[in-house]
Amino acid sequence: MITALDVSGWDSGSYHETPGEPFCDGRKWYFLKSHVGGHMKRGLRQWFSLPVGVLPRMLVTLAVMLIGSVMMLSEAQALQASPTSLSFQAVQGGPNPSSQTVKVYKSSSRKVSWSGKDNAGWLSLSPTSGTLGSSTQVTVSVNISGLAAGTYSGTVTITTSRGSTVAIPVTLKLSAATSSTTTGTTAALAWNANAESDLAGYKVYSGTSSGQYGASVDVGKVTSYQFSNLKLGTTYYFAVTAYDVNGNESLRSSEVSKSIY
């Protein structure tokens, strides 16, 4: 505890007279605050005293605080992301582009909590919070629904509980769809003829997921077929079967695909 001492008439030659300059009597440290009345020798002096053990403890506490501050600063400077930026491309009216993953890391392995946010309605990230040791991964996704053609910019920001921050710029380039590519896009198929005598015809299957098809198209005995008016920005998958006069259908052919851009 710091106490104020009123020492009047002490011999100034026995003690330091410079304000702020300490001396110790073996039990306490004394710090001269000021002279009152301007007397240097027998004027009223004001002193502050500290028990001998307090000063070292104060110095240790200050050192710990400084070390903690340095560690926090080092951690804040070390938070990084890879890649440092993201770029997405899509076609208006088509599917959303594939999500991308960002690795967030720091030099220290000390665990801290973190949270993430974005600044654009078409951006999202998952997860949005967690615990970070030396590294973690964040998945960034884009939703182009309702967006006009153009170039969009946004930012994903990751912040730790110790104040470390890293910002990842995100760019989305959305191309305009034209009527010619939307309604006039086709996919032409051709296959080798089946040589069996009881062949009755072929069926063509199509779908937008591999191995998953809608209703077949019976094309008769021709060995080619063209799909038209396919949707822009979509990948289509195709397969063909043969069937005989009794209606027996063969296994599907090897699958082929075409992406419409």
C-alpha cells in the first residue's frame, strides 16, 4: 500500500532532495514527491513510501504485461490465409460455381477461438466459427441466384479472440446468357449399330447427374440423335441401350457427357 508521509524538520543532508529519486531505510522505499513552501533544508516535505518487497513485484508484473503484449502482437501479425484471394466464374441462369476452401493458419499452436463473416449477400462461409490451433479450413460458397451479369467483389474476414485478423478478397465474374446459347444449344450423339438380327431399335437416356437419367427417347433403328434447347451452364450425361423385337433391353452403353457454355 502506498502511504503519504508528512516529514517536517528532517535534515535534508540525510536524504535525497530530488523529487522522484528514491532511497531505502531497509524496510521501505521512499520517493520524494515535492517540497512545500520552497524550503530546501527544513521545509515541509511530502514523501511516498513502498514496502521493500512491493517494488520487485511491481517490476515483475510489468514485465509479464509487456511479454503478453508482445505475444499478442506477434500472433496478430502471424495470422495468414492460403490462398490469399478467391475468384469465381459463372454464367447467368446457370448453376452456382463450385465452392472453394481456404486454409487459415498462424505460427503459434496456442488454441484460440475464431469467427468469420462476409460482406456480400451472394457470399457464404462454413463453418462461421470454431477453435484455431495452428490451422483450420473454411469453405467459401457463392450463390448467383437473382444476380445480374457483371463483376462482383466481396471480402471474407476471419478474426480470433485475441484480435488477429485476416481478410480474403473474393471476386465473382458472372457472364450474361444470350438467347442463342440458351435456346439453340445442342448435343449430337452417334453410336455403332447393333448387328443382332432381332434388333428392334435404340433408346437414348439423358440427365444432369452422372448415372441418373430421366425418361428415355425411343429413336428406332437410327444410330444418331440430337438433343436441342439444352440449358446454359449445365452438364448433361447420356447413354444408349438397344432392344429386341420382344422388348428385351440391353445394358446401357458407356456414359458420355457434354457441358453447355
